[in-house]
Amino acid sequence: MDRTPIEKHVRSDASVVIRPLPKVVFFYMTWLASLGCALGEGALLPHELGLLWCGVFIFNLIVVSFDFSEDRSLVVILFLGVLGFVLMHWGLLDLVEKWMVEVRPEMNGHFYWAMFSSFSVIFAFVWLHTRVNYWEFKTHEIIHRYGFFGKVKRYRPELVRWDKLMPDVLERILLGTGTMILSTPQEAHPILLEHVVGIGRKDNQIAAILGQNTARAGGGTLKPNRRF
């Protein structure tokens, strides 16, 4: 029996809220590392905490600076494997280990608390922004709410096509985020909703709501025009 998720019954007042996020949210790892190092001061040596924090911060910079598609991620893994083999073959691992030991970044507790506080303020403003700038998908309309004064733009669901993209492997692993692309004749250019958390689940919910709408409008079961 052929079953599709959009054929199940959906309440007429059901809605799905999409809140696009800026890329700074991926610095949550540095935010947590700052808190951990601040609380863990004394449990480890200062340079050990410094190495831990710097490692997390550098990884965060890599995440936000580059897009790791599946092909690019495979190339990076192969490159690191070859590099490790070369270092082992030429006996250079001892030199690398010695260099790592000699690197002794040391920061005090004030630095970690300052970084944690700074990211906390930034994330608070990000959270506030997502409260006043978001999209709401309903069975009979799609609404974009934006601005502190409650500006609203409405779209007809039957004229909207949405595409789900999850091109970055690291972002997919870290927060399960992806990009939604909305295309409609009501706008001159496609609309990008970037870094949507839990995009797979949200996509299924939207498919159920808009699928139910097209079923009622057309008298039959129609699938929304999606592309993955």
C-alpha cells in the first residue's frame, strides 16, 4: 500500500513556525567551552584549559568560515589521512607533539567569563530577533511576520514552492540545520530561510499542512512541489 505522510488528517488551525537563524549560533560550542573553562579553573592547568578553549574556538571558526559539502568533507578526511600517514612515515609525529607541548596559551578566569558573557548577550539578541522575524505556515496562508511593530506579509500556499537544502555536513551534525528556499510569483526573487533548526521535522510538518490544503482545494490528494 502506498502511503505518504501528507495524506494524514491535519487540523485546520495547525501551523508550523520557522525561525531563520544567523550563523553565529554555531558559536554555542565556544560559549559552552568558555563557561566550562571558567568553572573548571583550578581543576586543570591554565595552559591545558587554554588549549581546550583554543581548540574549540578554532573548530568553530572553521565551521562558520567554510561550507563542508559531502564531497568536500570526503576530500578533507582523505587529506588528513594522507597527512597523518606522511607524518608517521617520515617520523615527524614527535616534532608535531613537541610543538603542541610547547604551545602554552594561558587565559585567566576573567577572560572565560568575559567571553561567556559576551556570547550570552549576543545570543539574547538573536533570540529576541527570532521572536519578531519568523514565518508561519498554515493550511490557508503563509505569513511572514517581521519588525518590532508587527509588520506582516501574506502568501497564498498554492503559489509557493519550497525546497529543502542541507548542503553543509558539519552544520547538519551540530544543529540539524538547513536552508529552505521559497519560490513564489508574489516575489521577484526566491526567499532564503537559512539555518533552520530541525529542518527535516519542520519540512515534514509543512508537507502535511500544505498537502492537506491542496487536497481540499483540488478534491484529491496532491503532493506539494518539493525538491531535495
